[in-house]
Amino acid sequence: MTQAKEICSVCLGTFIQDDDYTLYEDGNVMHYYDENIWKHSLTEWLKAEHLGSNIKEALFNECPEEIKGKAKSLLYP
């Protein structure tokens, strides 16, 4: 099984805590984050259409211009 191609990534975390989102061509989003200083380096898989509006906007803004159309169709179906 091959993994879908990465479209774009955005880092919404702070200096202390990770909060990174990566959008893939198949509409999946990998969320890599730290819950707190004792529970860190966590990963969860989400569907693009279920993300909050601020995360969708941040991902869309980080996408290269040539694939913004594809990203928009995945984030805002």
C-alpha cells in the first residue's frame, strides 16, 4: 500500500508544544502534536472536511499556488 502524496503542511504550535498538520492528496490529514510536556509526539489521522475553520484556513494558505484548487476541494467539499 502506498501513502498518498503530501500537499502541504502547517505548524500551529509554539516553541514548547508541537501542533502540526499535513494534508495529503487523498483527503487525510496527519496531526502531530504534544498534549503536554509529559504526553508528547502524538499522531492522529483526521479527514480534511472535519477540521476546524482556522486549521483549514492555515493549511490552505500554506499550500503552493499550483495546488490550491486541489486543497480547496479537499478542505471545503
